Amino acid sequence: MNGPLEWIASIGTVIAASMIAFDLGRRATAWGFILFCAVSCLWIYIGLSEDAMPLAAMNGLLFLINAWGVYQYWFHPKNRAGD
């Protein structure tokens, strides 16, 4: 596991974590969660194609957690009132 997809997923994960950790505002945090969802899908694909089921399973759960974050920051009615 040292191909271009792994590097893209790794860099995307670091960027998404940075977007959330730096707390640049609600919109940047929401985009961070969206990027996390995208790279989680990429990690799932990598895990399944490389027969690394723990990696695929972990990112399946992380995808669900980050999808919840997307919902909370973009779609939840209590949070949309401030936009």
C-alpha cells in the first residue's frame, strides 16, 4: 500500500482534520466533514481492493460519523438558523 490513491487519501485526511481543528468557521468545518466523507470512501475502496478489511471497516464507521457531522453542520434545523 504505497500507491497514489493512498497518498491522495492520506493528504485529504490531513487537510480535512486541519479544516476542523483550526475552527475556521461553520462553513469550513462543514467542508472538512465532507472531505472526510470523501476520503473515507477512498480508504474503504483501498481497504477492500488490498484485502485490508480492518481498514475498510474502520473507515465505514468513520464515514457514518462524518456523514452525521455533515448533517449537523449543513442540514440540522437548529444549526441552520444562524446562517
